Amino acid sequence: MDKRIVLTIVALAAASLVSAQVRRGNGIVPDSSIEKPEDVGVRMHTNYIIYAPDGAIRPAANPGGETPASLGCVYDVVSAPISGCPIATATEVPTGGSGVIVIVDAYDYPSAAADLATFSTEFGLPAPNFAVKYASGTKPPNGCSNGWNGEESLDIEWAHAMAPNAQIILMEAASSSNSALYTAVTAANSYIAANGGKGEVSMSWGGSETSGETSSDHYFTQSGVVYFASAGDSPGVIYPSSSVDVVSAGGTQVNRSGGNYTNQTAWSDGGGGTSRYESRPSFQSGVSGVVGTHRGTPDLSFDSSGGSPVAVYNSNCYGGWLEVYGTSVASPSLAGIINNAGTFNTSSNAENTEIYTNMSNTSDFTDITSGSCGTHSATTGYDLCTGVGVDRGLFGK
């Protein structure tokens, strides 16, 4: 059968499987990325959007969007970045990585290993060292119908893209409830402790802040682990991004002219702001003029915009290549970059302390000084849209 016909059939099937999709700008928001009033304080949502400029999800036979090579070039995570970092001709991919990166997500993704292998082969990455674990000990239901399946493909593929030699573990929670996801974080902590004692945990999910959120911060404090959480795909603050014990991952837009990279601006729909409930941590004492007495988010940023979506492969739910965006891209990608740097700080607090101490070093970070997110603007120095800015290679992380 003609491949185009197969993809059309798969696209129609995907449309029926993924429920409650909402059109937003040039993308479609899956059900998992929609927070309903009854979800607040009870269950978390993802932070990704499927690029669909014509209003329909159309899986492709070939990848589109930014690639591991193009963004590896933009962020200086490759040894010889080429001028302009063009998507079409940038071919050198990141190398390195070690230890463990645990991706915590909800529900099951049956084709995870096969899809990650396809992604790796397509972009010339090493064969992944990958495994799926069930946090509750039992395989959860398939996450295709609610959108979590797409989140999982994005997360494992882009963590592997930035740290291809690290072991990637997909820790599947039984559901998207807060309790199930925290159980999965605990299982991630146990896995890292039993497998070298150092690594990263990526959480591309979150929910509106609640007055009791600080009581959950302890899940993100295991020695030897640095935790990452997406800052959100709409202006404002979400948890666990707002926790003082995570690295909050914000969003930028990668801008190009004639296919060549020019600069980055704040992503207009990116999350960021000051927490209502988390006090300012010690690592933000130097930016108290911006954050005041409360924890500010994000800390560090990465490409997340619909103007610069990334390639993702998902066969189980979508049957092909998608272009995806949102701060769900930032969390696993930054976890991969920091893993690749190889320093393995003992905690998120230690990681953030290093980030903020070195924020003015132009050899480590590129400050993002244009664009806005809601009522906040990207400015010189730390801001509530992009944090300290973006990495310049593995030195800045």
C-alpha cells in the first residue's frame, strides 16, 4: 500500500484515539496538556503542543522541525558547530552522557523502545541504552487516548538526543494523579540510588500552584539527583516547576533567516513568574530585585516555541513523525545537556547555585533580552521569561 495512504489512515485513527484536542494558534493541544478546574491539586498535565498549522494532525513519513544536530549546533553541544546551524545541513549530533536520566511520565507507551530506536537511527545517534519501568509494579493503561503517549515519545527522544550515551529510563506512573506521579518520582530516586547514585530526573508535567505544595518538595531532594520540571505553556507559574528543589525549564523561540540561526527570543506562551507559596531560595538571592521574597521561575531555558518545533517519532498513537513544541521539550533536553556535562551536582540546589553564580559569564550562557511572556519581558540579566538565558555548550549547562 502507498505510504501516503497508510499515513492518512493512521492520522485518521490517531484523531479518533486522542480525545479532547483543542486548537491553539498553529498547534493542537492534546487532552493531557489541558488543565481542568477539577484537576487542580489532584492531577498533573503535560506541557506539549503538536504543530498543526492547517488544523489537523498529519503524521509524516520523514521528520520535520528542529533536529538533534540543528539544536546541538545552536546550543554548542557538538564539537564543531557550523555557521548558521541550518536544519537541512547540520549533521553532527551531540555525543557523551553517562549515568542515568529518568523520565517520569504517566501511563504506558508500548512502542517506546522501538520508536526511540527509529529516532536514533534517523539522526545518527548511538543505539539507546533504554528501559521502561512501572512505578507501581504493574503496567499502566496505554496513554494514547489521553495524550500522555506523545509526551513520553518527546521526553525519551530529546533526553537521548542531548546525552546519547546516558541510560534513559522511562518510569511510568499508574496515572496522572499527583500521588501516582510522586510514587513514580520515588521509584526514580530508588532506581538512581541502585544504579550509580547519580543522575537526573525530568518531569515535563505540572499543575496550578496550591497552598500545600511545599509539603511535596521532599520528593525532589535525594542526594545525587538533579530534578527538572517544565515551567509551563502559558504565562504564570506551575508546580513542581516552582519548587525550590528543581531546575525550572523555560522556553525560547529559535529564530532563523534563510534557514540560518540568528538569535533566540522569549517564547510568548512560556510559563514564568514568582511563586505564591515557595520562598525565595538562597540561589536566587542575587536576583531578589526581580523575584522579591518568593521563588522565581524559570531558571534556564531551551527551545520550546511553535515557531521552532522539534521532530518527534511516535508509531503507537500517531504512526509517524510529528513536530512538537512546548516547555516539555525544555525539561528533558536540559536534563540531557547537564548530564552530558558530566559534573553531576549533588542536588538541584547545588545545580542552581552553579547556574546563578555563573549567569553573567558569556562563555557559559547567552542572555535572552527580547520577547515577552504574559506580563513579563525578557531583559538584560535574570528575567521571569527565560531565567538566566540559554546554555552555551556543556560549560554553562
